[in-house]
Amino acid sequence: MASSNPLPPIPGTTPFDAEQAKKGYALNKMCFSFNSADNRAAFLKDEEAYMHQYGLNEAQAAAIRARNVLQLIAAGGNAYYLAKFAGIFGLDMQDIGAQQTGMTKEQFKAKLVAAGK
């Protein structure tokens, strides 16, 4: 059931709603597959074939190639599934947060610490 009173947009964000979920289904399904070590290894062995296996569109594939989280979110990626992709490269949620805010990881961590005081 659609809401008759949608929330106002938040500047600089891409809400993960039903439209984004449909748009990013293949991308998120692929990223979920990275729960398996065998799938992570298969991806690293041949990224293009792995993306093709899941039916990623060109925008999604380009964002994967660029390792660009903001492009992945715009392409329908869900942050929780994208974390599985980032984990292949040793990145954590603070790395993703830093990329989203245009900060270094150290700056982002300092901002988090400051916000907690």
C-alpha cells in the first residue's frame, strides 16, 4: 500500500525505496552472493563474467568497475549488500561512509567520534 503522505526528500541522499529495490535487484542479488567465499573468489577471477551471470546493467557494471559506492547506490544498491562487495577489497562501513561524504577515512572517523561527544 502506497503512502498518501510521502516523506520529504533528504538533500544528498538516495532513499532505498521500492523503486530503488527493483532497479538494484540484480546488483543486490550479486552482492548477497558474496556471503560465499567461493563466490568471492569467482568474482575476483573474472569480474566481467560474474557480473554478466547476474545480469547487471551497464550503469551497475561501470560502478562495480569503478568501486564507486555513490554510483552503486544510485544504480539501486543497498548499503548492506554493498558492504559485502566492499569487504572483498578489505573495505568496511567507515570506508563507505568516507566515500559517501567525500572525506578521508580518518576525517570520517574523527567526525563520528566528535558527534558522539
